[in-house]
Amino acid sequence: MQQILFIDDEAPIREAVQQWLELSGLAVRTCARAEEALALLDADFSGVVVSDVRMPGMDGLALLERVRALDAELPVIMVTGHGDVPMAVAALQQGAYDFIEKPFTPERLLGSLQRALDKRRLVCENRALRRQVAQRGCIEGRLLGVSRAMEELRRQILELAPTSVSVLIRGETGSGKECVARCLHAFGPRADKAFVAVNCAAIPEQLFESELFGHESGAFTGAQGKRIGRIEHAAGGTLFLDEVESLPLAQQAKLLRVLQEKSLERLGSNRSIAVDLRVISAVKPDLVAEVRAGRFREDLLYRLNVAELHIPSLRERHEDIPLLFEHFAQAAAERHGREARPLGAAELTGLLTRDWPGNVRELANAAERHALGLGGGTGAAAAPQSLGEQLEAFEAQCLRQALQQCRGNIAEVMALLQLPRRTLNEKMQRHGLSRGDFLPAGEE
């Protein structure tokens, strides 16, 4: 939970401010001296510093300088007496977030604090994302996201990666099925072997057999040399069959035989070639329905679907959208030699109210347009929503973020959002949100 660090050498003021803020649901810690406060701060401090300007020993301006040296993005609010306003203006020029003149009302302090806390939360979230990206050897650096759905997906991947079982990945277009498949490969014992991706929907039917199984020279008209097929090329590693539902029935039977016998014969050859590989498949439709419709072999389905992973759509993990967008926009800005453009509140609302039928792929495209300064990068592509609908969507997103941040702890959510329990329960029910969906994995 974010914390307020309040520094003032006068005990009555410290006590009064602490009481005001705690009644408003904020966590507060007070200090009488700047030196005492500095010992409590580091670059990962998630809250806001509020300090009087005139204090014995180290004054507020010296404290501001030390805090900015520690973390230039940590908000510091200066509290000044009537005669210290010119000093406070100088503090703003030196990087203070705001200044408040004594005597001040609780409302004035709370308003400034809420804005500073929101800014600090975004800074901390973006830093956490960048740390994930920097951890290229870790799964968090490959599958970005802080939602519970993504935490669970990463846990499942790490459980399945060391095994050799076939995995079927289900997910909508653009949700990241190949990325998941590559994680299963990268975090398993075959990581140093080939990862061969085959888009089954992109291969003409007459070329399937040659592409998958290979051919010998002269096997058919135009076969002027020997060709190693995709399956043989993946031997020892991983074969990824994207859009596996597009496999022609004739090739399904041949693939099933290869998986059962762990060997293949190139087209035009009678020699069996042993192949040891792991098969990961990806599909958009329900393969059981495809089996019922006679378009997919039931025995092959059982062979491919020993374990199944479901990738949540972007609309199922709205809390990941700001982090993902910032990552894609930063990467695009670096690719094109541009300065990263900040995301405004209206643009953020536009992101959160879109349906994202293209999922992460569509979000990455919007982020690139934003980085290039092109119009329409974050605007709503779906039918325009009324103000009421946009407010409802934004309220739902705020609730999701608070539940995620507090890991389902209702008391902390009430304090964070300053809502009574009954109001919070009504809003959660209206938006279809359940506390259980945000609890840490393994907790009920």
C-alpha cells in the first residue's frame, strides 16, 4: 500500500496531519527531522514525501535535494509558512511536486496528495514493467502482465516446460500463442535445440506433405533436390503447429503416425528416419467441435491435447493494457529514433474502453502509431460509446486495478479507493468483479 511520509518538527502538526490522512484511508508515517526521514527512503519507495520547509538541522530544501538525488521521480510536497512563499517557488524550480501554504485545510492537502500518489503509482508500475523486460532470461520478461490471469498462465508454463508432453494452446487471434509456445520451449530441456514454427493455414494443400515430411530428389515433378521437412528439421527440439485446425485430413493421418511411431519417411523414400521432438499446437476454434463436424481426427486431437493452455484475451486482463502499451510504445520509439510520447488521460481512457478484437497484436500496432505521432493510435475503433458507458468502463478499470494492487484484500481496497464496504460491494457486483479472482495463487 502506498505511504505518506510527513516531516515536521512540530508535534501537534504531525499528530493533526496523521489523524486527517488516516481518517481518509491513507497510510502515514511521521518524522520530526529530515535526517530521520532520509533513513526510511530508497528508490523503490512507493509513496509521497511531505515536508515542512523550515526545520532545525537539515531543512526542507536540503531534504528535497537529497530525495531528488535518490530518485528524481519521487514526488515531494513542500509545506511553507506565509513568509516562505518565495522559498517554496524556488523549491518548485528545483523539482518539488507542489507546495502548500500554512495554515492549510485537509482538503487542500488531500487533493495534492491524491494527484502525487497517482503519478507515483504509474512511475512504479512502469519501472516494474521495464525490470520485467530487462529480465530476458525470466518468463516475466517474455510474457508481460501483472494480472492474475497472466500470473497463472506463467505458472502453468513453468510446470509444463520441463516435461515432454504435447500441449494445445487455445487463444484468440493476436493473443500471443506463438510467444507462449516459445516459452514452453525456452524453459525446457530442449531450449538449445531447434524451435520450428509452421503456420498450417499458410501452406497450400498440395505442398503440405513436402513441407512437413520432406521429399527425395525426383519424388514428384519439380522436386529437383532432396528437401528436409519441417518435422525432421525440428528433431531434438520443438515443432510448433499454428492454426493446426487447418491441417488437411490426409495430412492429419500422416502426422498422427509420425507422432505414434516417432519416425517419418520422406516423400519418394522408403527409409524411416527417427524423430524425437515435442509438439506444441495452437488453435482458435474448439477442436472438439471440429471433430464433431468431421473436420479433425479425434485420435489426433487426443495425441495433441495431452495438456491445454488458455491465453486470456486482452479484454479479460484490462489491468495489463497500460503496462503493455507503454512497453510497445517505448520499443517503437527506440526503433524509429523518436522521443517517447507520454500517454494522456483521455488517451488512456480510449485504450481501456476498446474491445481489442486483435488483442496484443492490435495493441502493439496502436502503440507504434502513438510513438510515431500518427492519428488514431489510441482512439476507439469500435462504435462510439456514450459518456455514461465510458465512465462505467473507467470505473470498472479503477476497481480492477485496486483489487489487483491489493491482491483481493477488501479492507485495503476500501482504504485505497475511499469507499464504504457496501458501496464497494455494489460496484463490484455491477461490474462482475469477484474478490477471489485477485487473490494470490493458492489462496481461497
